[in-house]
Amino acid sequence: MAETKKRIQELTRAELEIMQVVWKIGHEFVVRDVHELLPDPKPAYSTVSTIVRILDTKGFLSHKTYGHSNVYQAAVSKEDYTDSYMHGVLNSFFGGSVSRLVNYFSQRNSISVEETDEILRILDDDKK
């Protein structure tokens, strides 16, 4: 993500759960569509509706009104949110250093040999 881009506001856990469903839908939706796709135990429909309105207010969603119904769509892509979030994690916890991030996971045995090989392959491909 470019340094000049404005950092996107971080989502709460509940908001992120709703946005994951929105990104999965991938097109216009109504609140009922999101509610139906949430895993059990589902929150109340009114809770989902409230979170959708909050996401709209925060700029993560946009909507069109038809009569008394709102049709929503994502205004922030999953890729843009992920870029912003990970940029924030990298800067806040690792001083912007990817090597410190990798070292963090390596020190905790969170990276398998297979994953290490995959990381090296990705870095090698990026150099080409």
C-alpha cells in the first residue's frame, strides 16, 4: 500500500464478521442476505441491521434507497482493508520491518519448513 494513502479505520470484530459476508456476497445485498449467511448461532436480525448501518456511516458500505428498503454494497474492498490493516500492524508492532515480522513468527515456531520454503519462493519470484 502506498504511503500516501489514508489509513482505513479498523473494524470491530462484529463489523469484520459482517464485512467478511459482504465481501463473500460480492454484489448488492439487503440485510436479510447477510443475516442468512452468518453462521449459527446467528445474532438477531436487528443487530445485523444496526451493524450494517454503522458500516454505511463509517464508509465501508454505500447504499441506495428504494421506497423503504436500502440496498447496500461494499465501498471498501477486502484487499484495500487488508492492505491498510496489515500496514498498520507492520508499523505499529514491527517498526515497518518485514524481517522483524517474519522473525516474530519464526521465534514462536509458527512457521513450518514448508511455509519457509514458500516464503523464499515468493521472494525469489518477486525479484524476477
